[in-house]
Amino acid sequence: MPEPLAASGKRLRVCALYPDLMNIYADRGNLLVLERRCAWRGIACEITAASLGAGLDPLAHDLFYIGGGQDRDQRLCAADLVERKADALREAARRGALILGVCGGYQLLGNSYVLDGEEISGVGLLDIDTVREDAPRLIGNVAIDVSSWIGNGSGAGDRVLAGFENHGGRTRLRAGQEPLGRVLRGYGNDGRSGFEGARAGNTFGTYLHGPLLPKNVWFADWLIARALGVEPSQLEPLDDALEVQAHRDARRAAGV
């Protein structure tokens, strides 16, 4: 049998990008879920913040996370991200580190975000473009199917992600860019394409708040395993009765 991860010396090293600014809709809860689910298994989890003005070591972390923020804060973070951290984040992606962006963080992982006529540059890890249109915000409960890529043998539960979306930007995937999932209920990237989020290698972006991981702990475990370089089946099972119910409630709210 595989050695228990708690005894193997493995530890999850997480870098939270701009946690003081990009933390709208309780996105900090995603970090708490990663930390707690590691702790409950006896796996060390180190969370380091990298905010405005800080450098970034591409080799020092297994998982990089950036949440959503208000327009003003997103502008500040975008400028700092491109000037101080983009090269390191691209290097981390090349070596296989896992990168997760939610809402505004998702947009900043793309090529650009046009807001009030101003083009805000992103880091280009996802081949997407976002434009804030003069149209109603896309708001409501959402559920997406990710089974096209995550696979039946991944320990990935039912392969449905459920959450809440609230975004004014419309995100378009360029040719060849894979979505994170297919919309079952809700708007997704633009309310028209039927796609939600984007993925490339170990880089993932999504509009799902709620926050995302407390409502989808199977996905949190999948991310932990991926970042540690192990199979999800190697993670010690937990008593997830409450977490499973939270996922079911999120799906029910979305009508799935």
C-alpha cells in the first residue's frame, strides 16, 4: 500500500496572491478549505501571501491562488501582477505548479480585460479576453460539468462544480482554448457560449464563487493531490457528510 502522505513528509505550499485585495464574496474560504483538509489528514500546509510590491519565487510554491476583487482593486493588482510577478508566475506554470484564479483572478490570468474603454493587461496563461459590456451583470447560481477532462478514474466525485456567479465581464475563449466546463445551469463565461472558465495545463480559471471549494470539496481534494503530485486516491478519506450536503444544496440551488 502507498505510504500515508502524513508520514511521507509531503507538504502543500500555497501562495495567496493579493489576499487583502482580491477577496470578494468570501473567496478566502478557498484557502481555508485547502488548509483544513490538509490538516485533518496530517499534511503540512503553508500559506504565504504575496501582495502589492512583493516579489514572487516561482519555485517556492506548489499552488498559486488569486481570488476576485472590486474594479479599483483589480486595476491595482493587475499593474503589480504584470510588472512584478508575471514572469515568475509563467515560470511556475511551465514547471507544472498549479494556478487557480477565481472571477477577477480568472480574468487576470488571461490576455486582457477591457473596462470602461481601458485595456488592462493580464499574464496570458489562459488564452482568453474579457470585456465589460454595457449589459446586465451575470448573476445567479451556476453548475458546470467538468467530466470531459477530469475523467472517471480521478477520484473526482460526480464531476459537477456548483457555485455562484456575479460578473459584469464577458469572457471569450480564443481558438484552441479549453473551457473549464460546460454550463448546466447559469450563465458561464458570457451567457451565450455554454462554456464556463478555462484551463491550460495546471492553470485553471472560473467565475464560481460561493466560495468555490467549500461547496465542492471533491475538487479541493483533486487540487491538493495534483499540487502534491499524487493520486487523489492516496488522500486519506474524511467524514464529509456536511460537505456533501453543502454540494448537494449548491446544485439544488442551481437547479441541477
